[in-house]
Amino acid sequence: KVHLFPELKEQPTPQVSSVSTTSSEVQKPLTSHQSTPISVGIENFLDEKGKIRTKSLDEITNSLKMMIEEWGDTRIGSITREMTTNFKGHIRKLPRNRNKNPKYRDKDFHELVKMNVKDKIHTTTVNKHLGYCTSFYEWSVNHGYSNTNPFKGLKLKKESRPRDERDRFSELELKKIFQKENYIHYTKIEEGRYELYWSCLIGVFSGMRMGEITQLYLDNIKEVKGNQRNKRWCFDIVVEPERTDKHLKNQSSRRIVPIHDNLLELGLIEFIELLKKKDPKRERLFQELPYRDGNYNQNVSRFFNKRYLPSLELKTDKKNFHSFRHTVSDHLKQKGIEPHFINELLGHSTGNIDLERYGKGYNPDILYNKCVKKIFYETSHKRGIDFKSLKVDWKKIIG
């Protein structure tokens, strides 16, 4: 059996001072099951998760690994509430990017805690670590490794509402982003950088996540029958078991997204047909993107977040590619569109368990008329942003 944390097992287990108890609080001796080392419990816990993305597995492992860094590879059932409370206080003192920053990456957990750095990890990151530990101990209780979950209820209060964590783009900012002189030059579409040109446009007219856009296969863009006899072009956001590179964030992410008229007018379908004609064996829409860390996002993310937005002087801590998603959501909300239609378009949970369990997604005609058709960006009354100026000669570019 492969051990996940051999380097940690070589370290001596830190001495944890015992907690004084009254006669009524004397703990019962641990069972052999509860005496299982944390590392073994983590291996079993992860094994039951089945097939998950490498990136997700690494994220969970790194969070759970910190328990061993804090207490050593001690017994699962020996962890108390006082110990987890102290642990929470310690991880709040950790620096950002501890494994990447040269100042921190060679120091161990306790050395970093004592440094009292200024660039501490964000509350969201602390809660992520605590969340994984909570899930591990919930599993441990269910499997007899522990009598209680000492992490339950330890998460920090969020400093801001989810809607405040990312800003939407204003219409004036969208105008700047999609201004012909800026967009055609920076996306290098005339040099064949298809993914840079299309990803932002698809994002601003659909609210799709970057990962959903970059992993599209050509046959995920299809005509779907509407309420009438006519068919409508749509993005089919779906997990396909035979395509192991594809992933969705959650079950609600599975959906059909009608394609906006502006994307069709810019030649999306013509673009796809020309790609197929040039290379009949081509499978993915953006075949040129490399697959790294469980997704195809890296090149698009670097382009938009680190080059394009800064060049336009629009980059802030709260504005990045994901802001397109917030832009679509708020744009429709301000137009009075019912939340359940917006949730369906964006792949959010509706909060209605019966509807999600037994109901199908909306017919694409309904979603088009209720949401997609209403996405019209204007800088002043009846003065829309000119997206048509971005149209290029696909036959000339693709050849």
C-alpha cells in the first residue's frame, strides 16, 4: 500500500499536553479502531472518494496533511476540541503560497506559525482547510474512528458576502474590453489564437465558467429541438465518462445553454465547420490548449487575468475572467429576470430539491427567450456595445 505522507511519519510526534478533566469528563480508553493513525485514516478516506481530479485530490490531501504537521501522526480518536481550536488558530497564521514562496517553502508548519507573517492566508482558504478536516472527521465518526467531530462548527465567519467576492464588469468596462482595436490586437486572432478570441465572448454572452468553455468538444455545440419544430444552437454542458479530461463543478452544472445571437453573427458555427473541414480528426473546440492540473484553463487565464486586463488598466483583486459570470447574473437580475431562470442558465442550484430531483432542465427556447435574448449590453439608453465590429474572415484565418 502506498503511504501518502512518508516524510511526515519520519518526524517525531509532537507532545500534546493532556487536558485536565473532572471525574465526569474522564475519557474512555480508545478502541483499536479509534487508535488508527491519522495517515491511515486519510488514505482510507481518500480511497472511498473514488475517481476525482488530481487537482482536487492534491487540494484535499494538502489540507488533511496539516493535521499531521500539527499533531504528528497521532491516533484519530485522540483529537479533542481544544486541539482543533488551537489548530485553527495556527493555520490562520500561515502565509499565502507557503509551498511556492522561497521565503517559506523550506520551513515546516510550526516554524511558519511562529513567524507571524503579514501576508496571511485568506479567510476563505482557512475555511477550505477546516471544511476538508470537518468532512474527514464526519467520515471518521461514521466509520467508528472517532466518537465526535472536533472540527464541527469551527469555520470562520466570512468577511464578505459571496456576491462581494468578485465584481462584475460595468458596461463601460465591457466596451473597453471588446473595443475592436484592443480585442483584435491582444487576442491575436489573425495569428490563429482561437481560444483567446472566443472564450471571452462566450463568457460574456452565456455566463459559462472558464473550465466549461475551454473543455468544449466540437460535438458539444449542437442543434437542440425547441418548443417549435425549429432547432436551436446550444452548448451542451455535460460530463462524458469516456472523456476523462472533462469535469463539471457540481451536478447542477449539467445543462443546455442556448447560444446568443451575437456569437452566431460573429460566425461561431462557420468557424466550427471550417475547423472540421481543415482537420476531420479534430475533436475539441480549442484543441491547441494544453491540459494541465486537471483542466485547459492556464493559457486563457494568463492571457485575460495577467496580460489583457492589466493592459487596459481594469485589473483589480476582484476582477478576473470569472467576473463575466457575475456580469451576466447581475445584468439579468437588473432586468427583472426570475432567479430560477438565471440559475438554470448559470448552472446554479435552484434550492428546490423536488424540482432538481424530478424535473428536467428548461426547454432551450424558454431559456433563450427568458435569459439569453435579454443579454444586451448598452452604455447608455439604446446605445449598445458594438460586438459586430469584431467579426473576422474565418476562411482567411483558418485557411
